[in-house]
Amino acid sequence: MNFRSYHVPYQINEQYAKKAAYFSMEFAIHQPLKIYSGGLGFLAGSHLRSAYELRQNMIGIGILWKYGYYDQARNQDQTLQVTFMEKIYSFLEDTGIKFQILIHEHPVWVKAFYLNPETFNSAPLFLLSTDLPENDYVSQTITHRLYDANVATKVAQFILLGVGGAKLIDELGFNPDVYHLNEAHGISSAFYLLNKFKSVEKVKEHLVFTTHTPEEAGNEKHDIYLCHKMSYFCGLSIDEVRKITGIKDDQFNHSLAALRFARKANGVSALHGHVSREMWKNHEGICPITSITNAQNWRYWADKQMYKAMEEGNDYSFDDRKKYLKKRAFEIVADQTGKVFNPNVLTIVWARRFAGYKRADMLTYDMERFEKMLNNTKHPVQIIWAGKPYPVDYPAISQFNNLVHLSKNYKNVAVLIGYELGLSKRLKQASDVWLNNPRVPREASGTSGMTAAMNGAVNFSTDDGWIPEFVNHGNNGFVVPKADYANMTVHDQDEYDLNKVYEILEQQIIPMYYDNFDTWRQITKNGMRDVRFQFDSNRMAHEYYEIMYK
């Protein structure tokens, strides 16, 4: 293939003829390609899969992480061990494209690799690497670890994604109508485009931005002098940067810059769109913020046999398939922990990225109720935890390790390692109740519950992110009723949510599963039906063309 005058290699649907380049730090396309950490990557992966399904004129731009995010292993006592292992991919194609960009006033060689759409059924994906013999060791490390903990390395990664990605597009001769930034990591591309188009207005015509952060503190900020020294601004002086971005202090706020360079921005759920507009309303010169609710690719994630049984009205097959899926997933539990779980027992799963606000260990805040639930022989319960904490987020790692130690006391509690796409799918299939309990309104969207519902799990969540658009309590899932969270302390919020979670488990979910299974099955089916189209990423990928790219 000639990559010098590149075009998407499949027949484009006329409806989606506009050329788009989608920039993301991470993509979760398929288990073998380990270049993602969590939800942002899962979203980007589903987006590219749907772009392929709908035949959209889109390419993905990302980074080829030599060691991925990290590999989750265990120490001798089963606690978390962070390991980094070199990843080698025979299915990526060398494009033959090599070019230089400036990082820290120093030329760095960049090489581009290509994931063919036919390999995993995704839109074409280009991945950048600096891990080349032509570069010095420090430059090589830019593409070693996703979200490197070293600040200068992280800024260099952002430059590579933005400037390197935009330069690659020129090398490809792709000429996109739209540069779509999935989160602000790639906003350095705007400075490259400013040099190319010579005016902010022209850059704005081409740039759209998806924000995933529901709170000001979560937006990436770096010292503006460090960014300048790192060649982030493509030759602009700090005064020029201040003038263009309106940033007055010494912190370069990536999201704020993106909101000023883009012509349109979107939050990732209706609630998050509202939260974002509130958060940024006092900043002048920002673009309008709408919302497009996140979604996941149904074709990739859903268990088709459960859907078939549901459509045929065959309850025996429906129940049988779910039991089989649980049994198969429980082999992983047995292999990792030596515990044999029972497919006839109600199974609660909490599995996602370990971050403080997600409150992985919330059920253990009240040990008396926790013990009572786990020791109930009439209505038994099994619990599985899994997820990756950030490798230097020590509070999250100790939270994970505490759960590991706690699980040793119970035959019906397991903590698993290796939470990536493959295990994620298996745990959703293992789950009767998919528990999600972030502090409202900290979760911009959340997507794990969507794919859980696609595999016959019932969502039980605090009322955050996408949940207000989906859960109808007692009909297709269960939800903690909102309190006046804005006027509560964190402690009060945790206590309120904890009591409600146990109340709903003890009084509604657990008794219903054992004493009224027909109703339980109907709730499961309702969730599967309601998630099928509204939260399939085909809807989302279509909306990006209709709302953001037009």
C-alpha cells in the first residue's frame, strides 16, 4: 500500500464522506493490542469499530506504547505487582514513513505503524513510535509507557500525539476536514495547525474536542514555561501563546486551550454536558459545549446467543446460556484464586479502573453488613473485584491490596488481576449484578455497565454519568436515588450511598433473584433491550458526524 497519498481502503458511505482524523492517547481495539489503560481507550476502540461498521471516512491517530500501560502481576502474598514487558506485534504494518518533530528543542525521529482495518474490524489506525535506534535513549522512552509518571516525559507524549499526529497526516496526504481530539492530550496539534493555516479562525474550522473530565481539578495542567521549553508551542513565544489561548497564569490548561481552539466541544453524557457548561461558563472565548453520550460496540461486546434466546422467547435457553457464561468465567476465578464459584449463585462484580472516586471497596465500609451478606446461606452471594490502579497511585494500589487480603477470609470473594479487554468481557458475562458506585457527579459517563448489560448483567449504580439516561429503577436496572450531594461532605455522601446500596441489595435485588426469578429475568432482558441501540457506538459514531463534524 502507498501511504504517501493515503485514503481509507474501503467503500465509504456517502453519509459519512467527510474526512475525520481521531486523536486519542489510548485505543482498546482488541485484547492482543495492549495500548490502553481504561474507559477512554474502550471508548476509542468502540468508536473505531463503529466507524468501520458504518463505513465512515475516518482514521485513528495514536501511540504505539512499547510496554503498554503495565502488566498486572502478583507478589508472593497475592498483592499487586506492577510489571512492564515489551510488546511485539506481528500484525502491525510498517508504513515506511519516518519524520522528525521538535521536542525539547531537539529533533526526534518518529516512525508510523499501521493497523489494517481488516485485522480487527476497525477504522484504519496509525500508531506513532519514537523507540528507534536513531533517537537517544531519553527520546526512545517517550513511547515506552502510557501516561508516564515523569512530567517531562508526559508532556513529550502529548507533543508526539498532537504535533506528531498532525505531521503524520500531512505525510499521508490525508487532508482531513475534521481533527477530532478525544480528550485534550493532543491539543499541541492546534499549534502545528496554526503554523500550517496561519490563523486561529482557520484552525477552528477544522478542530473539534471531546472532554471527559467532570471537574476542574481533573483537567491536565502543566507549567507553561516547561511546555515552552519542551517545544510544545511549535515556535510560538509564551506571550503569543497567552494571547491566543487567553491563559493568564503560569499553568497551561490543556482543556481550556482546546475549548478555545475548537469550533465545537462535547461532553460524554447529558449530565456531563451540563456539568461541563457550568464548569467553564466563566471563561470567555470558549466554543459551545454540547453532549454526545458514550456508547460501546454491540457487535464486538454483546453475547449474541442470549439476544437470540430473548428474541425467540426461549427462557430455558436464555437462563442456560447465562449459567454457561458464568461457569466459563468462574474457571478464571478458580485458576487465579483457587476458589470454585457456583453458577447458580447471585454474583456481584465490581470491575473497572481503580480510582479513588469510584470507591471500589465501598461494600466493605460497613463490615457488619458485608459479613451478613456473605454468610447468608438462604440467599448466597459471590463477589468479584478486578481492575487496574494507576501504577504510582499508591492509595488505589493499597485499596486493591486490602481487598486481596480481605478476600482470603471468604470462599465467595475473589480479586482478579489482568483486567483488560478479554477479562472485562468474561467478567461481564459472569455478572448478575454489575455494581458501579462512583461519587456523583465525578463520573463523566462510564461505559462498563453498557457492555455488562449486553451480556445479561443487571446494572446497579449511583445516579451518575450515562445512568440517568438508562436506568429505570426496578424495570431495567437499579439506581441509588440522588441526594442533595452538592451540599454534602464527602463523608456524608459516602454514608448515604453506602446505606442505600445495602438497602437495595438486601431488600430488593437479592430476594428478587432467589424468590422471584421471572421478574429478575425480565429486568435483565429489559436492560439488554434498552442498551441495544441507544448505547451501541454505531449511534454515537453517527451522532459525531451529524452534530460535531458538520
